[in-house]
Amino acid sequence: MHHKLAVLLLLSLSFFWTNSSSGKSIEGLYFSDRQTTENGYLLLGIEIFTEKGKYFYNAQELRYKKTLGWEEILFVGKMTMAGQDWLLVPEACQIRAKEVWEAKFALLRRFDCDHLVFRLHQNEKRQWVLSESLLGTQKWLPLVFAIEHKAGSPVAVQIPSSDGGEEGLWGFHLNGLGGKGPESAWNPSRRVWEPFSGFHVQKDLQFYRWKRTFSN
């Protein structure tokens, strides 16, 4: 009898240890690297958070086309488990655009997208991989940057231009900053936020976080 109870206990613990839903939370902020496209590039970010025990996400995709300028695709929706993977179902989608970087994004259109489903799974490097970019340009897109994040906090990625100069900052919840500087910068090797010491123009993407205010 005791032997049977011990076996059942071990099986229960084994399920708990191997079940991805009981492991480390997936909440956080994830970015792809800058992906070269036929006419420019794209960059994708996903903010994952919970509300009342359920998972939701905000997804943003920045697209640059040499002939048209920049587009920003915005998806918001819910997440559900599918075995070891996650399914992302959009509930609202829109596209905004601008011709020059210094301008503000203007709404182009909203569109129905609740028929779409994106799959998120982990590869052999333990990186989350999205089944495709938001408009389907790239398939199985690795989210190579996993950033510690609190939902709603302003975070931007610094995008270097092709000639090595600074192209600009783009990211999540950046409205209402009023020209204030970041409070911290993400150290990808140590995986921690460190005090901001100035913008650094490098080949790799750089990430910065601002102190959240009521105007965000």
C-alpha cells in the first residue's frame, strides 16, 4: 500500500515538474532581432501579461520600406495553452504609418483579425519562436531578446540605422514621456536592468526603460 502511494506521489510530482504551465511564468517582453526584408526590415515585439489568472498579449511590428517609410502593426488578444506551446488569438488589430521617422504614426486602418492564430513555442535554445510575423512576412520568427518587464511600463528599443547612426527609439507605452530620459538600460548578458548612463549606438539593438507616470 505504501509502495503504491509512493509511486502515485512520484508520478504527480513528475507531472508538476514537466508541465510547462506550472514552470516559470511566460510574462515579460520579447523582441525579435531586426529582420531584413526585400524592401527594408521588420522588428517584432510582444508584451505578455496576466489579468485575473488569464494570459493576454500586446504585439507590435515595426516595418520599414525604402519607398514608403514606416508602418506599425498593432495586435492585442488572448493566449491559451496548447500542450507545451501557446496559441495567440488577436481580438483587435490596426496599422499606423509615417513617411519620416520624426513624424507621429497616423492610423491607416483597423481590420478584423480574430480568425488568425499564432503559435508560440520554444526552440532548442529555449527561445520563444512565433509561427509568423504579424503580416506573415517571416515564418517561425525567434524572439531572441527576453526582457524582465512589468505590464504597462514604457520600454523602447534603440534601432541603429544602416550607416551606423541612431535611427530612433520605438517600443511599448511611450506616450506621455515628455522628453524625459530613461531610468535604466537592459544588460542582455547579465539579464538585468542597470542605471541609464547614456544612449549607446551599437550594431545590436539596445533597450531602455522609463519610469511610468500617470500620463502613460
